[in-house]
Amino acid sequence: MNRPDWKPTWRKPVGIIALIVAMILYVVLVVTLIEPISRWHVLLQVPVYLILGVVWLLPLKRFLIWMETGRWG
């Protein structure tokens, strides 16, 4: 659907590339933590892995809003 006033922006392609790079960096960080965390008791490991699995979602909403609108919130 093309609107006459619609113009493509640079934010979406740059945002997608930034998301991919950020996810790769986050995965590398978490993978480096697996070995030391694996030595802990399982009851300590579970909350750490839950937190690490969810924490990357926190900045995602604002970032997606920026990609769509150009504003940070």
C-alpha cells in the first residue's frame, strides 16, 4: 500500500542490522558465562538463565518504536 506522503527511512534497515549485531554480541556474552555458571548449584542456575533469557527484551520495545517513528518512546 503506497501512500503519496510515505517516504522510506534509513532507520529500518539500520535498525535491523543493529538488532542482529546486538543479538550476536549478547549471545557471545551469554555463551562465555555458561561455563562458570554451570558449576553452580542447579537452583542458582535456573533464575540466572531465566534472567539472561528475558533481559534482552527490555530495550527492544523502545528500539522498535524508534525504528518506526524516530522517537525513543
